Amino acid sequence: MATTVQMSRELQQTLTERKFSKKETYEEVIWDLIEDGRELDEQTKKELEESRDEIKQGNFYTLDHVKKELNL
């Protein structure tokens, strides 16, 4: 069910600036904003911490290294 939402011109302009494409709807922009503001779940936090530890230990590949490996 669709509904109408009132907003100021300033908010409309801000939402328009956040669109990735002209075809993107305000609803899509708002959902993206909501998603960005959600708290990370515990599994994601754990995986991020593990990734940080791997980087500190030097267990990663640079873009240049990957390009060289793939002959790009």
C-alpha cells in the first residue's frame, strides 16, 4: 500500500543528492539510510575483528599483488 509523505524541500533535496541513479526512488534511499544505521550483529563483529587481526599479522594481498598474479 502506497502512501504520501510530507517533507520539506530541504529534505527532498538531501534525499535527491543521496540517490545513486535518477531512477532510484526516495523509498530506496530511505531504506538504504535505515540499513546503514542498524547495529552490526555479533557474527559480523566477530568476523571484522578476525579480519583486522589477519591484516595486523600481514595475512592479506594488495591489489598490485593480485593484478600481478592474474597477469593484469
